[in-house]
Amino acid sequence: MNKIWLFGAAICMVLAFGSCKPKQSAYKAAYEQAKEKESTAPVEVIEEDTEVVEDVTPVSKPRVSNATTRTERINAAQGEDASRLKRYSVVVGSFKNKTNAYSLKERMQRDGYNAVLGENEQGMLRVIVASFDNKADAADSRDAIKAKYAPNFQDAWLLERQY
């Protein structure tokens, strides 16, 4: 008889604790309702007497990025066009072995990039797929390459050329 009571009490406790567990779908439904209310909330427009102001076009500010860069003295590798290296470059590979560097460069050229090889003072060959004067543009290009080639090239980085 005690075993039946103990078994019954255990079942009741399991049911009681199981019913208190929060449901993910309940949270999702509440979130969706809040988003719907937010998007359909009426917006009150207050009209005031205003003066006519001469149309002035805003001056565009240069884009700024806080992306981290690695600074190196880098020159175009032998046989490469040095004019394609600007201040900020997107590097997708670094090699000591020239064969590996040229192989990756050719692959990126086949994919439509204007890839160039740069060589630093330690003799490392950097496979550069894009080069810019603006850091923000370089960061955008790096992010686009990471997204396009995911999961490859997730370690692509920005090189700031030191003159």
C-alpha cells in the first residue's frame, strides 16, 4: 500500500514540475504580438506653421571604421603590379611557399578578383584580393569575402601598408 502511495506521489510531483516549465513557443508568441503592436501603432503627426527653408544638400562625411588592422611594410612580389597596392588591403592567405601563394592567387583571379601578391620584410607572401585607400571600404570588402566563401577565409584580415 505504501508503495502505491509513494508511486502516486512521484507521478504527481513529475506532473506538477513539468507543467511549470516555461514553453519556448509562449515566449515566441508574446514577442510576435509585441512586434505586431509596435509596427501597427498609430503615429501622431503634428502639423505646425513652418518657414520655407532653402534646400541644402548635406555634406557627406568620409566613412570611418574601427576594424583592426595589421601594419607592415609590404611591396609587390616580383612580377606583380605595385600600383594595385593601396593603403588598406584584404589578405586571404599568407605563405612562405611561393607555389601555395601563386595557387591561391590564381584561384581568386578565376573567381573574378584582381588578386596581387605582396611580400613583407620577413619574406612572407600575402595574397591580397582587394586594396583600398579607405579603411571602411576595405573592412566591407573583407566581410563580403568572409560571407561569400564561408566557412573558408574566415581568418581574412586587413593589412595597413606602412610606407
